[in-house]
Amino acid sequence: MSLHINQLAPNFVQKSTKGQINLYEYLSNSWGVLFSHPKDFTPVCTTELAEVAKLQNEWNKRNTKVIALSVDDLESHKKWLSDIEKYATFSVDYPIIADEDKSVSLAYDMLHPEADDTFTVRSVYFIDPNKKIRLILTYPAQVGRNFDEIIRILDALQTVDNEKVATPVNWKTGEPKIIPASIKDETLLKQQYGENIKQVYDYLRFTAK
Ligand code: BEZ
């Protein structure tokens, strides 16, 4: 089954390095980033999981719970954890799902048989507090993800929700945002977005910051 953005994230119950996880209960009112790994004891995955451990404060600041997944078993995950923690010089405080029966990988379309039918591709699902999938990334096994970009995406998603704006190309926190073209009323515009609006075209207007 393929999943699309704005669909409800499928719930699941599965084994993990932090005990059995029920996705919805685990996320509760937090944002979630669910990301899959092709295989345990592989080099690219080890660097990625270490980076996610180092970023734990950034996830916390964004009220976000991260969850990793691979289709290897729990015993293998637990052995691999010590390599990851040594490499990261940080503890791994997030769960790694042992999706041995591939039930989660199948529900989230993480197995791409044309890439490889034995392990998952590098998928990332951004899940909001209403359990909606808000963004999906897919990388091949050989290409490691950029977790600075994953944090930037979280910031952008949370900003567009909180401030009723859109984010322009290469946007980063603190930079001007785009005011929706649908808002025409001058009073409302100033009330909501401030006095210092920069208008480039009638359909392209930026907030001051
Ligand atoms: C890796 O994580 O290094 C990897 C995993 C599967 C295929 C290729 C690379």
C-alpha cells in the first residue's frame, strides 16, 4: 500500500529496543519522525543512527519523538546499539523497531522491490500530533540522509501550522515567510503579519521575519 501526505499514519504495535511500541500511544501529542534503515551493522545506517542520537536535544525542543526501524531482529538491534553509542559518544534514547515480520514496513511502503526486496529503503515519515502524515522522503540504501534538512523540515511544518504562512525556497528559522495570497484584507493582513510586509508582487509577500 502506498501512503500519501495528509493521510492518517497507520497505527502499529511492534517490538523495539525500548519495549513494545504502540505508535499512537507512544507519540501521544508529540510530532513523530519515523525512519527506516536497510540493515543492522551497515556503515551508512550506523552514521545516521548516531547522528539522530546526538540530535536528541533538538528533537526534544521540537516536541518530536523519533523512531527508527529495520527488519532485523531485536537481538541484532541490541548488539548493534553498543557500536552506535560508541560511535556517537551519546546514548540512543529513541526506539529502534525490530520489524522482523515486515508488518510496519509493508504498511508504510518501505519495501521497494525494484531497489531490493529484502530490506527497506531509507524512508522518512513526518507525523503531526493529529497522526497525519505531513511529509515523506525516500532515499536509496546507498545514500545517507541529511538530518539538518530533517530538522529544517520539522521547523517549516511547525511554522506553517502555527503562523499560517508558507516557507520560501531554502527557508530557515528566523527568515521571512510567505503570506498566503488568499489574504487580501489590509487590516487583517497587518493584524496577523505585522506592519513591515514586503510585497514583491500582489501574490508574493513576505513577513519581516
Ligand atoms: C549502509 O547502511 O551502509 C548500507 C545498507 C544497505 C545497502 C548499502 C549500504
